Amino acid sequence: MPFAHVTSNVPKSNVDVPTALRALSKALSEALGKPEAYVMVQLDLDTPMIFQASDAPCAFIQIRSIGRIGPDLNPKTAASLTTMAAEALKIPADRIFLNLDDVDAANWAMAGNTIG
């Protein structure tokens, strides 16, 4: 049940949103080894943000998943999602922060039912 929330100050008019969402969904599915049928991606653009004391284009990515988060897997996931977001939003990778959260299955629900 991976979820990626991408927030950026990039103007929505500069992004092909459907293409970006599909690319991020596929990248997350592949990075975590989970079916894309369970992946959700949220893309918030035009958000006032400042990073490194600059309002130049930047992004924050929050990834949540039941499992497949940890020190051995996080480098691959971080690299994949950062690369894809940088391409989709047309911003440098060094202007992107990312964090990963492993969510207990008992704290995640789909269709009104908890997973664990």
C-alpha cells in the first residue's frame, strides 16, 4: 500500500500532471517491489516553499509503505523517486528532500478495513 506525497513550489502550468503521476506511481511500485494496483501518488504544486534560503523550484517527497522501508532498501527508493520527481518537475535533484515511513499494517486501511 505505498503512498507518495510530492509537494513542490513548481507551477502546475509547467508540469504534465497526468504523465508525472503515472511516472511517479511506476517508479514507486518498482522501487518497493509492490504492485502498482496498490500505489497512490498525490502531487501538490504551486505550494509556497523555501529550501536552502531560496524560493527556487524545490520539492518534498514523503513515502509511506507497509514494509519495504529500511536501511538496505531506502537508498534505491530515494534515488529512484528523486530522479523521477526531478525529471517530472524539471528541478535539480539537490533541491529535493525525501523521507520514508514504515507504517504498521494495523494502522493502514483500504476499503474501510485495516490491512493488519
